[in-house]
Amino acid sequence: MMRAKLAAASAALALSLSVLASGDTAEASTAADYQLYPAQENAYVGDTMPFVTEDGTLELYYLYDTDHNGQGYHPIYRFTTDDLVGYEDDGMMLSYGLMSEPDPALGTGSVMRDREGLYHLFYTGHNDTGNGGQGKECVMHATSKDRKNWEKHPEDTFFSPEGYSRDDFRDPEVFWAEEDQCYWMLIAARNGSLGGVIARYTSADLKNWTFEGPLYAPQAQYMLECPDLFRMGDTWYLTYSWDCVTYYAMGPTMNGPFTAPEDNILDGQGQMEGNGFVFYAAKTAEWGDSTYLCGWLGRAALSADSGIYQWAGNVLNHQLVRHEDGTLGVEAPETFGDYFTQDAAFQAAGLEGKTEIDGNSIALSAGEDEIALADIGARPGTMILECDVTLDPDGCTGFAFGDGETGAEYTALCLDARRNMLHYEGYFIQEISEYEPMALTRFDFSDGKVHHVTLVCENEIVVMYVDSEKALSSRILSSTGGAHIGVFADGCGAAFSNITVRVPEE
């Protein structure tokens, strides 16, 4: 179980902490496991299905993926956590079926508890043979009294309604709708004229379902996968995924009408078609007084840093923030504050260009076609860095990861006011203006204000949060194994102030 590895991880972090203070890379080490962003050894986390238990534990059911899937694939496994810091590996919850059944492959669904206390797992059955003409995909049902032993109910299986694709009908999300005094089921479906929609079904008994038509039909995406519906304040929100991206829409009631804000992406999107899974298939967990967006960061598609990510990888959870205008933002989970409690000393040093260092503040100035770079030492295997950042209106600045010897070997995680975006692609700092970004999210730098940045790092996973508005999640292999971290400015002025670095207690 993953919690048992925490002591070993802490020992490795203690070594990394001493390296950060000394700047010596020779003995640098990183933890081999993941406390914040778990995945099975030699396997990957696909679409998550969060469920909060009566005693306040978060269970993350997920599609189990490997590099060697057979004829049957994607059984449903589960992680359990009470703080998003350390997870129990509960193993397999539901296996796939035979090729003669509708579910030799399992797809996304949801877990819920009915009003009598019985647990239900609704999920997607997928069979490429087409189930005798009924379609490749269907909604299936299993129940459990203890959430450990699940019994399938094949008699409850149903396929898409008339006028909808028989092969694209998946990802049931089921919950009790108090306003309607019945159960709702949301399904990702495809209509012949509307394109991808979120279809709505209702039921009184969780066995017999009535199709109520589309709840949301933006006529924008081929499919609206992994739909979820939740409320924050006086606004209702839908989340859904396509194009390797998790989106959201807003509405005044649970029945809508739902509209997407101008910028409805909270984390990154990839520019490589089919291999841009930065943060995907996210669903929400209302846990305590907070709402979390639970998804995954795709595994690296290339051996080197590239900002290109394949389907399935590691668990990735963001805490949702509701702004005054009703739009959403994300920030690091508040529980991380109880994990990163030990201050790590650092010593900044100018490495290239004009740098001014004053305690925990660094000012950078670079002319056109120039780079300014300050190094702050070897990066601990697991850490959280916070600071305030200002930059010129047409500037590009950010964090640099490299060998600690020369600026030529540092890659750049960018806050880019020229393009109004956050981005990472594994380019060296000197190359970032020459190529198009690969993993990015839009960000409005036009107001010129001070931006609060939080950088959470665990092994090669690096998640950057800016202003409780956006995240950009990345895998940066060049940041591990004793690599140094620094800050840079590309042809502009920038300042990093109030820099703090914290690591877990030894």
C-alpha cells in the first residue's frame, strides 16, 4: 500500500533538502513513489470516478490501463485517501466481462449510495463486436453492500435511444436530484443533428430509466465525455471532456440553460492531436467544505520532455475556486498545507544576464534576444514553491530546470504575456520564442498586476497554479535527479518576490 512508502520518501526528501541548501548535485535524490499523484506500479490511472464515503473518506475509482492491454481491458480499480496526501491501493473493484458479453472492456461511470443505503456502480460496457447490432457501447449496473464486493446486474443494461449513435453512448453519472425527487443519470451521447450532447435520464428505482432528452448540446464537440453536474454558490456547473481537455459550462439551475464562459478550461491543453492529455476526464468530489476536480495527467508520449502526453497516467486533483462573477478557478488542494511544513533554505545566484538578488527576492532584466537567469539550487524531489511574480507587458518569464552549470541547459516553464498563456514543451530557454507551445493554457496578463504563483513538484510531475485561476500541469524529467531550479526572463524585465520553498517533514 502506498502509505507504507512515506518513510522512505521522507528520507529521500531530507537528502534533497540538504542539496538545495548547498547547491551540490552529486548526491541529489528523488523519491521513487508518489504521495500526491498516485499510479499503480507498471500501470496507469485512466478516468476517475470519485466517491465520498459517509465517514469522509475519498474513494477514487478509476480505469486501470497498461501498455499491454489484452482482448479484455480497463477493469475498475480504486485508491482511497483521507487527505489527498498518501493513498491506499485497494486493488480491483470490478472486472471486465467475456467477449460474448457487453463489457469485455469497461468505461467510465460513477459510484453512488441510494436512499436505502445500497451502493451502486453504473459504468460503460464496450464491445467492438457491436452486441448483435445493438451498438458497441451501453450503460451497465452493479451493486454492493460494502463497496468491496460488487455484483453485476446484466438485466439492467440499456443502449442508446433512437436517433443517437449506437457506438458512442457512455460515462453514466448518477445522483439523487432533490428538486425532482428522482434519480438522474447523465450520459455522454452523440445525436445525429446536434453532435455531442449530455443526455439526461430519470428513474425512481435505479433500474428503469426514462430518456428526457439532452441537458446540454453546445454543438461544439464530437462527444462530451465524463459529464458531471454540481453546484457552488447559486450557480450550477457541468464539467465534460473532449479534445484531450476538461471543459465546464455554467447555468442558473440544474436544468440549465448552460453556457460556456469565454475561457472554460482550467488546466492545460495539448497541441498534438490525440496526444495532448494534460488534464482529462475530471469529475468532482464535494468533500468537506470544498469541491475538488479529480482527473489525471497523461503519461509522457516521448522519452524526452515534450509537453506531449498519452491517455492515462497519474491521479491529479485540483481544488475548485468560485470567483465573484461565477466563473471557476483552481488552486492547490488545501490539505497540501499540512504536508509541506518544513522550510527549505535556498541560496540564489545569478547565472546569466542581469540579476539582482535580495534575500528571497530576485529581479531579472534582459534586453531583446537576451536571457537573464538566476539559479536557486537543486530541486527537492517533492516540494512546494510560492512567490509573487511581475513581468513586463510583452514579457516572458518563468521557472527554469537544468544542470546548474550553464543557462544553455535549462528548459522553461513559462508565464508568457506575449502570447497570454502559460506553457511548457521541453525547449531550452533560448528556443522558447522560436517554436509554438505544446502544452498550454490561456491566461490574461493584460492588467499587469502581481501574480501569485504556486509550484507543486513531486518527482517529474510539476503543477503550476497562478492566481487561483489556472493550473498548468506538466511532466518535466529535466527537473529531477538533482537538477537545479531557477527563474528566468526572456528579453524583458521580471521580478520574483517573497519566494518560499517547503518540503514534507522528515
